[in-house]
Amino acid sequence: MFIFYFLFSWSLAGVFGVDSVKSVSVTEGESVSLNLTEIQRDEEMTWKFNNIMIAKTYGKDSKSRFYEGSADGRFRDRLKLDQTGSLIITNTRTTDSGEYTVFNRTSETPFNIFSLAVYAPLSVPVITRDSSQNSSSSSSSSSSSSCSFLCSAVNVSDVTLSWYKGNSLLSSISVSDLSRSLSLHLECLDDFYSCVVNNPIRNQTTHLNNTELCQTCSESYRAG
């Protein structure tokens, strides 16, 4: 989903200059305003999403028109234009991610370009016992006190999943679908462990501090 608009953003940057593309990020369900760098009060302006016309304002008449059927109707009843000509998108969806350009009547070159990324809300990561690893460890050595855990990101994609010991990163993976988990293997709990799921604008954390899941390390183990 995001690969297309990043490549499109790069190609536009090559034509109009790197500084001409403004990146905007938001969490799904929030509203976002794509603010013009230059106020065009008396200009007729056209907004496009991935080169599809979605809105137009008629300058001095202060009239606006929204093309509800454009872009598969995804923006129906969710677009507004304020008095400066800036575009407001309400109740954003991940499918709103892409390139937004605005043109005035006198130029075929957009005077503002926005790269919008809409991320799904992050749920709190879930930590569970890794039963396969614990069973294997138990059968191979009855005296083994090691314990294994899995951390999963639920109902999200395109995130990073990480294990931390205190403030130190232990391991991390990129999760592009809903079927990935990140494992953690311990002999015993010798510090505070946590699993973090994050995207570029949000993060959620679950702490592993329940001694019922893994016994606390003895003083002799810590000293060793």
C-alpha cells in the first residue's frame, strides 16, 4: 500500500524539488488538514488525489464542489475546503494514503504536493507462553528453568515488533502481515522485559513482569 505513494513522492520530488513535497502522517479515524503554503483566496483551485480530481473551489464566489464519485467514492461526505483553500479530510482511512496535489487555474504545475500516510490504530501487543519451546525444554531437561515467550501484534500490519530488557533493545522484526510473532527465551527474570509495537507515529507496550510466567532470578544467578 505504502510503496506506491513513496515511489510517486520520489518521482514528484525529482521534478518539483525535494522541498516541494510535504509528508503528513495521521492515525486512521482522525481528521487531517492539508494546509496550503500560499493562501489563494481569489483563485479557482483544484484538488487531486493520485491525479484524480476530488474537489474544486471557485475563488471569489467561495463555492466548493466535491466529486463524490471520484476515487471509487472513498471520500464521500468526508471532504471539506476551508476559506484558505486547504483540504480537510475527516474520519481518515488507510485507503486515503497517497499523493494530494492542488492546482490553480493559471498553471498546470501543482503549487502544493502532499504525501499522506494513514496508519491503522495500534492495539496493545499480546505476550503468551511459547508452549512448543517450553515443552521441548521440559522434556530435554527436567531441571531446566528456562521459559520462552511470544509477542504478537494483533490486527495491525506494517509495524515493528521489538523486545526490550529495561531500556535496551534485544530484538526486533518488521511485521508486514498479521501472522508474525517475536520470541524471547530466558533462564529467569533478571530485569524488566517489555514488548513494543510501533509505527512511525505511535507505539504500544506490554510489560513482562509476572513471576507466574517465569521465575525471578536468584541472587547467585545475578551475581554470576
